Amino acid sequence: MRRKINVQLISISIIAIISTMLVMLFVFYDLFQTQVQDDLSANAIVLKNTGIFHSGKGNTYGLPGTACDVDFIRWNGSL
């Protein structure tokens, strides 16, 4: 009788731990996904406001006073 009670107690504890972990996983995954999307949106707005993608300088992008060359590599490895 004592052994049966111990087995039931351990099995209920394991089920409770696993179910708690699953609930936490889904809740925190949703929060993490929302935070990542908000951060990406903020970064996109900052990049858009710098104007580096609409400068009309060809392959040279940069902030005023600075410049960096961007090389586009084709699938075969050539520039």
C-alpha cells in the first residue's frame, strides 16, 4: 500500500512538472516572438530614416561623412 502511494505521488509530480514546463514554454515563446518582432520593426524604421537605401550612389551606402562599399556576390562567387 505504501509503495502504491509513493508511485502515485511521484507520477502526479512528474505530470505536474511537465505540464507546468509546457505552459511556460508556450507563454514565454509568444512573449519572445513579440519582442523580436518589435525590435526588428524598430531597427527597420531606424534604417529607413537614415536614407542609406535611397541615396542613389550605386553600391556605396553610408551616413553623411562616412561611406562603406557593399559588394553583392552572385551565386557562383563572382562580384
